[in-house]
Amino acid sequence: MSTQTEHTDHSSGLVRGLDLTVTAAALVFWGIVIWWSTTQTWSTVRYATVFVGGIMTVYALNETRESLAEGNWIDSAVLLPSSIVLITASAYFAANFEQVYLLRQGFALEHEYMLARLIIISLLYLTWREFGNLFLGLVIGVMIYALFGDAVPGVLGHAGMSELTLLQATVTDLYGFYGSLTQLTASWIAPFLLYAGLLFAYGAFDLILRIAIVAARYVKSGVAQTAVLSSAVIGSINGSYTANAAMTGSFTIPTMKESGMAGHRAAGIEAVASTSGQVLPPVMGASAFVMASYLGVPYLNIVVAGLMPAAILVASIGIAVHYTAISDSSSQEMEFSEFFDDPLSNQEKLFEAVRFGIPFGLLIYLLGFAQYTVMTSALYTVIAMVITGITIPVLQSFATSSEEGPGSTLVSQLRKTVFGFRRGAIILAPIAIILVVISGVVNIFGTTGVPAKIALLMINISGGVLLFAVLLGMGVAILMGVGMPTVAAYVIVAILIVPTFVSDFGVAEITAHYTVFYAAILAGITPPVATAAVVAAGIAEANFWKTCGAAIKIAAPLFVLPIAFVYNPGLVAMNVGLTTLIVGTLVMLGAITIIYGLNYPFQMSLGKRSLLRAGLAVLGVLIMTYPGRLLKIAGILVFAGVFFGEKVMTRGLELPFNRGASQ
């Protein structure tokens, strides 16, 4: 008994020690990131090698701590060597950068090839550990295709690679796993995720939940709308619809079920919110930064281009969630006391608005008006967030004469700041892993000429018809998006499909990128995989297929938007003008037509209801996709007639022109 107790005490002591080490490693890591961002002493490639080693250190320590806390010694025993390999490789390549990168391109020493093999094995293990069998299978499949492409018949065949060429393409030339995507992650995405970590630590998302709970008192579907708001906002920063469904669904789904909503509908709403959050500006699940890099345009242009599509999505999903909620007669309000002890006073609300508003306003100013780079803007925003995050509560303690004095408040906020740095590194780690791997995959694609082969294949299959090409591209995007974080799925389909849309079908570049980007996230709610729906259904203890059905009904316009982008020039534009507003409004009304048809609780027989739903859905698709405005307006008038006609026949509503006759 005493031996077991000693073993338990030893384990808990080790876990506590690792906990402190994770925090220390995160602080050192962010110190390196901030130092490089301000000085840029090293080249971007050299910095990327150090970045990978730093984030892998944080990841290894944190995951080992969690495994030991769960009593899983085997996982720790495999995890540590894998991470040590990547950390050692980063140190080696950083220390020998000139020889490896400048003097030995296309050639490496034997021990470097051996290190490259270990790096590939380690990354494959971490990929499987973090993202499962599907993504692991994709990466291994790409490598097998690279090695044995000469055995592939037809247009997709190529000359094949030797093992050493594969090692050079992925590791030793520092173009693969340490390539452009990893460099982008290190310089652009990392500072933004530090900002996200600080927002978590200082309570910004608690503030969002407070606002949502209050708003829920004034809207009949307020409980469900609260779930959508919180999940979408956090999902935009999170970067993975699957992870977001698990994180936010743990409190939104039980809350919706308690309000009287069926489990599969609550799970469907959460799956849609987590998935759609990935396309919401300004972060867009980190994909906005990658898209800006690919197009060679300012980041703000990408955000502006995404505003109208996001508005269409938010409006249609909000209406769908409202109809879904009222059809389940969910009327119970969210109890504020279940989440928070006390409401905020007006003075506290003002302090919170200043605390979070100044850094965000600075970010908008630097990106939108001063035209600073993404990295510099993010760095200044982080600094501003730390300053306001610490000083505003201290000033508040002076102003309110709270029981917790200024000294105690300062210490408390410093601890939260440290936690924010740690949280930011932990959020970043899995995204960094997936982008390091995808960076290698992209380099293999380029070496084997896959994008050009996919272009020929798409043209042949589609017969040169744009609609068929878009539908085929959406299918590929959904397939590639299965089980992957948003940015990784987007990168792959952008490499494979966008060039074909642009060069062979004349689609504008920004439109082509947004088309595949929106299509890539559909994997989260598209059966038979639908990873966001799987997670949400598990939390709700609901039937998976019913959950998918509810999610598809709510997010139906999302499946049409990629086609609408292509056939409605101006809908996605980096300079929003009158054309964008007009086209966007017409497409939005088409999306609402679909939502109304599929989700409104019509009071009529099953046969008539089914026909009406199908008719409105088809009408909405035509309004959204058909390029001619006259047909769009005619379709909207038909929808308006059905909408008001239903109110007259079912609800007994008197139309204005009938009132005189009845008197």
C-alpha cells in the first residue's frame, strides 16, 4: 500500500514539475518569437527551424504532462523520443544553417539523411496522435505516390522519386517541412494565436458569453443563438471545427438540451456553429493569413473580401437556428447564475470595453489604415493587450475600492498574463504540427507536378463546363478536408484546384480561393465522416445521422455559396462597392429562401409541406447561383408571396390592402 502511495506521490510530483516546465518553456518560446519579430536577425528559413524546435518543446512537455496525469506511461514513452528528434533536428539545422541550406542544396551527409528519416517518422506519429488515421493515411499516401509514381497509369503518373530525393524534398533542403507554410506560421499566425491566448486568459470569452446570455432574454431562440455566437467566435480563432465542437459543445449542447431542444438538433447547431466559425473574419481559422500570402495582397484585403460571404452565412444560420429552436418550443432562459456569480456593473462594463477595445482597435488601425505588416500589427496588438490586460484591472481596483487591493490585483493579472502566454503556445502547437506536415506535402506536390495533372483531369471529367468543374472541385475539397484543421484543408485544395479555376475557366483568383476555402470546411458536417457532427452527437448522446440531417438543414446555403461565388462576380471583392452590396443582398435573400423552406415549421399536411420545402429550396438555389439579376428579383418576389401568403392562410394575418374591404 505504501509503495502504491509513494508511486502516486511520485507521479503527481512529476506532473506538477512538468506543469511548471511547460509554462517556462512557453515563456522562452514566445520570447524567441517576439525577439525575432522585432529584430529579424535571422533569415525566415533559419527562424522557422528554431520555431519548430521551440513549439515542439512546449507540445512535448504539455502532452507528456497530460499523459502522466492520466496514468498513460506508454504514450509518454513514445511521445518524448518523437519530440526530442524534432527538437534536436531544429537545433542542428539552426546551428549548421549555412552549410545545410546554402552549400549543400540537393545533397546531404549520411547522418543528415538518417536524421531526416527520424524526422519523418516522428512527424507521422505526432500527426496520427493529434489528427487520427485519416490524415495519417493521406500523408503516407502522398509519400508512397511520390516514391512509386512511375507505377501509376494515366495522367497522374510521374517518373517517381528515389528515397534520398524524398528526404531532400521534405527535410534536408529545408524547403519541405521547414518551407513556406511553416515560415508563415512562425511569422504571421503565431503572434495572432498569442493574442488569442491572452484573450482567453483575461476573460474575453467570458465577456462574450455574458453578452450572449443577456441577449438571450430578448430573443425567443436566445439559448441557441448564444451557442452559435460563442462557438463561432471561438471557432474563428481555434482553427479546427472538430476541436471547437468538443470545446464549446461541452457547455452549449447541454444548455440547449435543458432548454427543451432535441439532442440531435442541439448537436447539429453546435456542429454548424463550429464549422461556420472557420470562415468568419478577421482570423478565419488562420486561413486568411495563408490566402494573403498566396495572393500577394495585404491581409486586410482578404478580410474585406470575406465580409459579404460571412454576412450571408451569419444571417441565414441565425434565421435557421431561430426556426429550429422555436420548432422544439424551447423557452427556458439561460440562468446567469449557472455561469457567473455576479452581473457586471455599468462601471465594470466600461472598464472591460476599454480593456479589450483598445488592443482590437489598434489592430484594425494598424492593418487597415497605417498599412503595417501582419506580423508587426499582431506584435503591437499583443503588447497593447498585455498593457491594458494588466493595468485596467489595477486602475479599476483603485476606482471601485474593491476588497482585492491594487497589489493583489497586479499579482493576479501578472499570473493571468503568464497563463495567456502558456495558453497561446498550447493553442498554436497542434496547428503548427499540421502546417509543418502540410508544408512538406505541398513541396512533394510541386516536385511531382500533381497540380498540373489534377488540372488536366478536372478539365477532362468536367468537359470544360464550369458548373461541373466547380462541383468536382467542391467534392475534392470536401474529401481533402476530412479530419483536417481548416487551414490545412484549404492549403491542399488551393494548391490542387485553384490554378485550374483561374487558368482554364477564367475565375478571378480571389473568387477561386474563397470557393475552395468555403468548400473545404464542409467536411465538418458532410456525412459519412462529418467530424464536427460526430463530436457534437457524442456530447449530446444523439443519433449521428439525425445530427447530420439537422446540421445540413441549418447550413444548407453553405453548400451553395461556393457555386454562388463563381457565378456572381463581385460577391467576393477586395474593394466592397455598390455592386458587392447589391449582389450580396440578392444572394442573401436566396439563402434565406432556402432556410425558410427547409426549417420553418409549416402547419400543413406532410405532402404539401414536403412539396413546399423542396420548391423553396430549389428556388433559393436559383436565386443564389443564377447570374442574372432579373431572375433573382423575380425569385425573391415569389418567395415574398409564399412568405406572406402562409401568414394569411395559416396565421390569419390581414394584408394592408384587404383591411378596407373587411370594414
